[in-house]
Amino acid sequence: MLSNMETNPHVELAEADRLARKARIAATDYPTSASLVLIVADVVLIGVFIAVGLSAGMIVGWLAFLAIFHTVLRLRRHARPRAPWATPTSRRQLLKTITLDVAVNAVWIPLFFLARPVAIGLLLAALAWSLVGTLKYRHA
Amino acid sequence: MSVADLDPVIHAPKRLGAMAMLNATEWVEFSFLRESLDVSDSDLSKQMTQLVDAGYAKVRKSGFGRGATTWFGMTAAGRKAFERHVAALRAVVDQAPIPD
């Protein structure tokens, strides 16, 4: 492949794009196992929350779990991502993510106080959707 | 943009591949670069030294002893040079017929 690139700019560009995509995925993608761990942890968190309600210990435990999870994930990666505001494309993606998060929570938080079973049901449905997506991605 | 805008430091296929990976990330591990580019340790070291010497790449090490890992990142000058080189390459492609 590399020897062909010397004389063929089409192949050079295609190979550069492939390698860039590979590096980007290595820097940002969640391995299937990590996605499953996060989904299981979310379900456990929801279960504990339903059983005993919100407590300081639960918040500290969750934050400690997230810190360990992301540290392990970061240490296992072979590439580190660029800052989300580093390029126009990533800035647009960041803005889209924040807008979506704000919009979803603007609906979900009032639901949580006004119709808790519906809010919890939606959360579990979102997690099930995420689980299906994770497993489908693994088999793709 | 024309052939004259192609950067001789980046133009070598292995270095172009390495630059594409560095441009897509903040830091890339030496071993990941080596496997992705399908080159030997010494070859990659040689290619990366040229990029570092040209001011296009930067290097840092993490860990100690046998667990030490070498990471490469791209400098601001490297990003500009890479974008210019890729734009010139695309201009060449646009002017050239698609190969069989």
C-alpha cells in the first residue's frame, strides 16, 4: 500500500484519510466492554436511587466510579483526542451535543418531579436503546 | 495550489500517514503509529525524527523504565504545513485523471 502511494495521489489521500479515521476512533471510541460497564453501572445507580433515594454517599460513589472509569479508559487508549473546541467541525459537534443535552434535560428534569415513573421509564428505555446500539455496533 | 506547494518533508508516504494520524488527534502512541503504518521501530524513529527536526511534530515520554511510552503530537506549524500539503495534493488529484 505504501509503495503505491509514492506515485498515486489518489491512493495517498485515501490512505491518509483512512489513517486519520483510525487514529480518531482510537482516541475517542468506547470499547464495547466499557460501554457495557457504563450501562450496567447506570442501571445499578437507578436501582439504588429508586430503593433508597438520593444521598451524599451515592453522589460521591458515582463521581468516584466515573473518575476511575474515565482514567482507566484514558490509560488504555493508544491515542489522545484533540480538544472538542480545536477545529470548526469539533466545535459544531460540541455545540450540537450541549444543545441536545440541555433540550433533553429541559424535558426530563420536570418529568422527574411531576411524573417520576415516566421519567425513570424513559431513562431505562434510553439505556436499552444504548445497549442495543452497543451490541449492534460490535457485530457491525 | 499546485505541485510546487507540496511539502517535501510530508510528501514521503510514511510521513504523510503519520502526519494524518497526528492531525486527527492530540497525541498518538509510538507503538500504535508503528502498527498502523506497518513499519519497523527503527524506520518509524527515523521518519518521526525528520518530522520533529522540521518542527512539525513534538515528542514526549510517559512512565519510567520498561513501562515508558513515547507519544507524538503535532505542532501548530505542523498542522499548517499538513493542511497546505493536503490542499496541494487535492489540487493535483482534481487536475489528474482517475487511475484504473
